[in-house]
Amino acid sequence: MSVHSMTGYGRGAAAAGGLRVEVRATSINRKQLDVQVNIGREFAELEARLQTAARSALSRGRVTLHVDVTRSAAVRRQEVRVDVDLAAAYQAALHQATRRLGLREHVDAAFLLNLPEVVQLAPPAQELERVWAVTQRATTAALKALMAMRKREGTALHRDIEARLTDLEQRTARIAEFAPEVSRRYREQLLARLRAAGQGDLAADERVVREIALFADKADITEELTRLRSHFAQARELLRGREPPGRALDFLAQEMFREINTIGSKANAVAISHAVVAFKAELERIREQVQNVE
């Protein structure tokens, strides 16, 4: 699987038998997959199916499906239903009430039809299935267009992240070149301070040698450099792998920050400090890009 962006837009439409459905699918960044469906209340039963369609196609991002259903006059006439049983219940209750109150009964059809829920504008079950058949085609087209756009943007993200990883690898190599100088410079500085204090004869003292060795051990960044190189290799494998790499890349970027922070704190050298600052700036750009990767 190639890298996909989490940002995109797709539109799909389908029509049949007096029905026309248009679906607009949009997606933005989100750590998890969050699907929202906007559809008319009379078709609310289709929401779960639309959710399933989106979840089967995508793995991350906030996805919104806007569904517009247009029906011809002939179709809408089929959707008008009169709840005869409810109307009969209303009539019986009104008849009983008028007798108890000693009122003259006058209940006509117009009065009954205006009572709550007697007349319902809702598609029958078989009509709902017909609407779904058209909606499913439109949704499939919209999601396909959305995924195509996410793939195009993902290709650009892939190239950008690969290039920035190469830059970080080069910066890491330069830091590795500076590393051996850290202990040597510390030894020179320590001896210079001893000579300035008139204690130059202590240069060969065991305590001084031990202090220099201890500093060299504390300032050693070999392990951090090795782990950084490993993280770079893992990131490239993820970018070229079959699974969506977004979450794993985000984790690796955090690990890279941890390693470079350790290098900055251990290696007490101006050249390395400058290199670490530049490394962090470039890594932050990668992290920003990774936030948009599925």
C-alpha cells in the first residue's frame, strides 16, 4: 500500500426510478477513524450502512458523508401513508370523551388527518431498500474519488518525508564526525585549566585520567546514533510497506526526538549543539507531515 493523505474530497452521484442521490465525502486529519453521516431524517436507517461503507474503505481521519436524496413527485406520492389504526383509536377516544361530556360529536376526516402521526411521510420498507441501492452506488463513487485524492496527496507526502529523512541522515553523519572530538577537547580544556592554575604536573595524575575517561563515557553518543539510524531505516520500510504507516511513523518521530535530545544533553560541544538544533527543526517538519498520513 502506498502512502495516503488523510485530507481529501470526493463526490458521487447515481439515479434510478425517479430517485437521484448525490454523496459528498470529505476527510481531514484525525488520529482514529471518525465517520459522520449527514442524511435526511426519513433515511436515518441507512446511516449504519453508510458508516460501514466508509470504515471498510478508510482507516484514519475524520470522514463526513453528506447525502442528498431527490425524489420525483411519483415517488413521493408512494411515501404518503395514513395510519388507519391510529386514526381509528383517535376516533374511538374522541367519541367516548364527547359522550361523557355531553357534547355533540363532530369528527370528520380532515380533523383526523391533522392529528399527530396519522399522516406520515416516510418511505415504506421496500422503498428504503431501493433508495439504498442508489445511495450505495453514489457512496462507492464518492469514496473512490476521495481515496484517489488522498492517494495523490499521499504520493507528494511520501516524496517529501523521504527527502527529509535523507537530510536527517546526513545531519546524523555530521554529528557522528564531531563526536570523537568531544572527549579530546574536554581533555585539552581540563589540562589547560590545570596549567593555568600552576598544576600542569597533574596531567598524568590517575585522578585526572579517570575524570577524562568518565567524561568520555558520559559524552559517548554511539548508542543514540545507532538507534537514530535504525529509526530512519524503519521509517523507510513503513513508507514502502503494505499497511497504513501514519501511527507508526508518528511514534518513530517521537523516538527520534528523544534520541536527538539525549545527544544534545550528552555531547557538550558547540558544533554538535548547532547540529542538534538544525536536526530538531527538520524533524519537526517531518512530524507535521506525518500528522496528515493515514
